Amino acid sequence: MGTGTAIFVAATAFTGCTVKAVGDPNRPITINANVVVDIRGLKQAATNIEDMVAQGAVK
Amino acid sequence: MKRFYTVLLSASLIFFALAPLGISADYNFKKMTPEIDQALKNRQARYSQLQDLKQEGLLGENNKGYVTDLKSNAAASSLAGAENQDRRIVYEALAEQNGLGRTGLLEVQKAFAEVQHEKSAAGDMIQDPSGNWIKK
């Protein structure tokens, strides 16, 4: 595993949530939904937005 | 369940293959709504004043992507409230429009907090991940 891959793995967060739906009381349904969030991509988006706010600031 | 793990494994393999190439997910506003546009303009309009209050130590950047009134100053508190309201619009829109969901919103806020800390000027107050306030 290369350094880039290791950093990427460290920078990637797996977040999830559980939704419980009950139709038949004897057969509850559980749905697991997982979302993969790329932290590096989020930081880049945040940087772009904050740069835009600062550059367009009213003096 | 087997299908779920197959999809998860496939997604992971794609990420691992792209990582060395420096490719990351592209998060942005898919649709610039009037609400987002207004929030960004509001933030630009108060930016200089916000920086001044941060330099005076009245406001600090917390670890959740928002500003905190540190000395119970009325003017600073009012500005922080308005700024945080606009930031929330931006964060929620980014999470929602990129399908990140409620838990993704926390990651969005965390990413913005890190960027705000990096961009803070020397002397500004910032809150570290463990909750302690430090002067940058």
C-alpha cells in the first residue's frame, strides 16, 4: 500500500445511520445506510468557499 | 447483506485505485439557490468586521465550523448570530446537495472548522478538537 493510499484511507470517513421501520411487529425491518465522505474533498470545497468569501469581502 | 458488502468493497477498491493519483471527491453547490447566494453575500459584507472582532479577541472560531462570542459582548454576539445563521445555510446546502445526509453535515462542519483555523490570523482565538481555546 503506497503512502498516498494510506493517507487517503486515513482521510476517508465512513459514516452511517440506521433506520428502523416496523410493519409487522413480528418481523421488524432494519435498513442500514452507509455514506462514504471524502474528507480531503470536503476540505477542498471548504477552502474554495472561504476563499470566495474573503476575496469578495466588502472593504 | 452479501450484496451490500460487495458494493462496499467495490467502492473501496475504486477509492484505493484513485488515491495515488490524487483524485478526491468534488463537492460543490449543484444548484445556487437564492438562499445560498444571499448567505454568501451576507458573509462577504460582514467579513472585515468579523476579522476585526476576532483580532480583538471578542470572537473565536470554534471546532464545529462556527464563531463563538467569547466575552459576552453585545455587538459581537449579534454579529456571531448572523454569521452562524449564514454559515449553517451554506453547510446544510453543501451536505444536502451532495447527498451526504445528516451525518455528512457533521463532517462538513468539521472540514470548515479546520479550514477556518488554518485561515485564522496570528492572535485569533481558535478552539482545538478537544474543546480548549487557544490563541493562534
